[in-house]
Amino acid sequence: MTNCHRLSGWLSYARKERAVVSEIIAVTVGTEFADLASPRVCGLEEAAVLMTVFTMSDYRFRRMLIDDLPMVQRWVETPAVRQWWVDANGHPSSIDKHDLSNTNVAMWIVSYRGAAFAFIQDYDPHAWAGHHFSHLPPGARGIDQFIGVPDMIGRGHGSAFIRSHVDLLFSRGVPSVGTDPHPTNTRAIHSYEKAGFVPFRESMTEWGNCLLMERHANDGP
């Protein structure tokens, strides 16, 4: 897909939906489309809309650093996260420097109006043999996330920043995204559905019992 086509897709999406879009996209696309974001190439109207899209959201994603580990560990120890961030045997799980160095996983800190409050990761499901999302096309990603600040739970932030992050992945050419909440984690399932994911079956996986949910770029916003 060419940059022009991808840019046109974002502009069309913004006009029709005025969706929440992460500020990090402004950084990524601002660099990637530096040769396009001018009246000579895009036209005055498109350039104006582009600026509107990238300033609409109060969310920002940045890559997680090793200095973030203490903060993320505090988040993992909160009751709402501890209940679901577990291994296949139901034992509490954590995030450490070895996880952070895994090149198949991209970990992000999510901020709202400048304050960090959540974690999201996207990963290559084809990097694990027999992964439950191995049926997705090449280039697909899986995601996991949690809100680490209790006061931010139940206010609509989950579905909003998940949609923003997935839209960013689609803008980079990712064809499909999968996620796998526990079947009884109704809050997470509802957030994913609001973010455009569709559940299709339960599966007992290496990481425990999951409800497999997917969203595809060609499904539209």
C-alpha cells in the first residue's frame, strides 16, 4: 500500500467517524508522510484535515523503557490487574527486562493528557509455534493490555485507547489483530467489542482458557 493510499484512508476515516486517534500517530505519520503533507501533494483541505486528526486524541503511546518496570510492576499488583494478568495455571504473572527485550513484542505505555495510566503490547503471533492466532495472515499482531491506575477504570478509556492503538497498527499495514481475554472477563470483552473486535470461539491455549476475538483492517472502522 502506498503512502498516498494510506494517507487517503486516514483522511476518509477522520471525515466519516472523527474517531479517537493517538497522538503517537502524528509523530509516526508526520515523519512517514513528510513528503506528502503539503498543499502541492495532498491539497489544502487534506493537509488541514490531517492536522485535525492528529490533535483530536488525549492519548499518547510511547515505547516502554526499562525505567518503566517499577511503575508497571506496581500496576500489575493492583487488584483489577492481578485478577487477570496470570499464567496458564492462574499464578500471578509479571513483566520484566527479559520480556522487554523480546523483539517479537512491542510494549507501550499509554498516557492520558500527559499522565501514564495503562500498558498495551502488540506481538507477532507467528513467532510462537502453534499459537492460537497462527491462522491470521502474515503481518498480523496480537494485543494484550491493562489499565494500571484504578481511578481510570470504568470510564471508557480502555476501548478508546485500544481502538486508537489498533488503528495505528492498521495504518502501518497490519492486516489483522487478535486478542484473547479470559471468557469470564466481561469488562475486557466489552471494551474489545466497543473497540471493534468480534468474538468467534473459546479456546484452551498454552496461556489458559481464552475467548478469541479478532478485528481486520478490511472490516472498516
